[in-house]
Amino acid sequence: MEGQAVTHYDIDHADQSSVLLTGGASRRMGFDKASILIESEPLAVRLARMLREAGWEPTILGRTPLDGYCFHPDNEVERGPLAALRAFCPSSHLVFVLSCDVPLFDGAVARALKSRLGDKEAAIPSINGRLQPLCGVYCRHAWERLSLVDSPRIMDWVEALDVEIVNESDLLRLGVQPDWCRGVNTPSELKTLLQSAKWAVE
């Protein structure tokens, strides 16, 4: 009906997309995270493919394009991921935001978080008590809040939103392993995570 609010349950499956952040400086890792090989596939390529296969067509936000995908240049790497997100204009109702440092990511994560969104502005996993805002589902109007956030910290944006926090037990009930949402910042974190999954570090 005209004038009736549209809930997230009314959103068509096709009206969703994603952004893959590949432009980080990777100082603590010591090399470009996007180039990490997971089962002989560069991480950026792997994540973009998995997002597409899960029905969340990605736009790459980074320094270099990825063949076959929409690209929006991130020219402010030193200012962090929030600057890249601020420069992005969503065209779908839902946007899955993923950074290129989640090596065990599975498309089931996006589906599970969407199922928990309800009428919130974002659904974000919490792993070991820490929010993972760069592996979460956001509504398009969350970007309106972003325009009002005078800070380079992504957590300041998250704190301005009405967020559904999805903890580890919630994820498990939804068929999602918490490690599928876990980001890594150092070579040792990467090695530990991949070994826990019995994958070799390449």
C-alpha cells in the first residue's frame, strides 16, 4: 500500500549486492592480503567469486580492478575502510560489506546475517566478543547515517546504527562456523586460522 513502510522481509532477493574491500595497506600482514593464496586462488578472486555465487554481486573497492567485476577506486588507502565506504553509493536495498582478510569466508554467512536483520540497519557477527563490521549486512539507508559520521573509525559508524549483533552461538544455530567471519591481520593469525581448518599456508 502507498505510504506503508517496507520491511526487510519484503525485499526481493535480487535487490542485494556487496562490496569487497581490497585496498587496505596491509602493514601488519607485511604483504597484500588480496594476494594470499587459498587453495591456489588469490583471496580477492576467491571472495569475489563466492559473493557472486551466493547472489551478492560484488563491487570491488580498492586500488586495482578485478577482471569481470564492477570497480570503484579507493584513492584514500591511508584513511582506512570507512573512507572507501563513504565514497561508495549503494544501488540495492541490502549491501554485504566484506574486507579482503576473511580467508575462510563462506557465502552462507551473508545469507545467515540477512535472516537476522529484521528491521535493523545492520546485522554484524561478534566473534570472541569483538564485532566484525567488515563482514556484515547493511541497509542502504545506513549510508545516510555514514554521511553524518565525522570520524575515520568504522566503529563510530556502527555505533550510530541500530545493529543486530549475531554472536557465535547464533551463528552456529544458523549453520555458520564463526571462523567463516574471522578476519586476520598478521601472518601468525593467518597461519593459525588456516591450520585450524587444516589448510596449508601458501
